[in-house]
Amino acid sequence: MVKLKLERQRKGFNRLAAIYDYLLLIPPGRGFIKSQEALIPLLPQKKSCLIIGGGTGTFLRSLIISGKVTQIVYLDISEKMLSQASAKIKDLHQNCTVEFRRGSFDKVAEEEKFDLIITNFFLDLFSREEVKTWISFIHEKLSDEGLFYYTDLQISKGKTLKTFIKNMYIKVLYFFFRNATAISGKTLIDLRTEILQSGFNVIHEKGYLKALFYSAIFIKRS
Ligand SMILES: C[S@@+](CC[C@H](N)C(=O)[O-])C[C@H]1O[C@@H](n2cnc3c(N)ncnc32)[C@H](O)[C@@H]1O
């Protein structure tokens, strides 16, 4: 059952890979990139890093150029996303190794630990139960003092027209992604609260485009 679901998601994201970067040209699409890159300068130097659901590799390129990490495992369910990411970093000569892995959490070995784990616009794909599983997986896979770098959409509270438009935009995105890729998330949950309640403290955070996008660096509570 889980395998079947992952296979449908793989096919969906494979279809999307060819147009994904072009979709981000439609406003406020650049916000997806700017928000996830915003906190890179605040990252301390780390050795090993796991990027989950990294997509077409725009963030990967910026992270490598920043020189903040030396070993990256780049995990994505879609081979088409992986091949785009690989192509995007071909011309870089930084001192950083990247291992591309096609699959999901089962592709991370039991004994592996990372100093930094990154999810950008990834946790929003899942139902609340699945999100809890992913966050505890991230907690378990982080070394002591490990950091969790996170960016995602954020629901706004309030009754202004701007809030209404932002929340409508999120609904449209869910409609699109559910149809295009068979994701299981039906609606955006309060991911920041889920993370804080699952053994993390926030050390840096930043809203982008009136907090439609939210980025944070969390540290694991031991
Ligand atoms: C919405 S895209 C975000 C891509 C990128 N992080 C960004 O911000 O542009 C979600 C990514 O997660 C990948 N993905 C979806 N389900 C996955 C899973 N179970 N395990 C690993 N990757 C997954 C998709 O293939 C896709 O590349």
C-alpha cells in the first residue's frame, strides 16, 4: 500500500520535474526560492548534510556555493528531479561531495547520522500523521547539536483581504499538487508548532512575503 502510494508520487513528481522551475516564474513563485535561501548565511559550518525532497536543485547549488557543508546526501523520490539537480551543479568546483539517492526514508541507513537536515517545501506534502513520522525521523537522524533547516508555506490567521488571498493561494496549490502528484496532504497544518512540539527549539526564523513563506533553523533538544 505504502509502496503503491510512493510509486504514484514518484510518477507525479517525475511529470512535474520538467516544468517545476518554470512554474516558479509565476508570481509569487520566486518567493519559494528566496525564502529557502534566506537563512543560508546564518548556518554555521557543518560537515554532513541530508537534503530530503530537494527537487530540481536550485537550493542545492546555493548551499554548495556558500561553502557551509562538505558532504551532502540528496534524497528525492523522483529520478527526474535528481537528474535536474545533478545537472545544475555540474559546473561547480567547490570542496563538497554530493551523493544522489533515489527514494524515501528507507534509503537512509540505520546507522547514518547528519549534522544538518534540510526540508524545503516538503513537509507540506503530507498528512498530520505522516508529518509526525517525518519529524521524528529527522530528530533521530540528527547528530547531537544537529540542526534542522526548514522552509515551508504558512497559514495566516486574521480576516483581512490579504490573509484571505494568501490562504486561497495555498488552497489552489494543494488542489494543483494533489491532482498532479497524488500527495496525501489535503490542507496545510501548523508545521512550526508540530516541529517545536517534537523536540526542537528555534534558533533563527524569518517570514517572507508577509509570512506566506516561513524559514527557520531549529536545534534538536536532547
Ligand atoms: C514540492 S517539491 C519541493 C522541491 C524543493 N525542495 C523546492 O523547494 O523547490 C517536493 C519534492 O519532494 C520530493 N518527494 C515527494 N515525496 C517524497 C518522499 N516520500 N521521499 C523523498 N522525496 C519526496 C518530490 O519528488 C519533490 O522533488
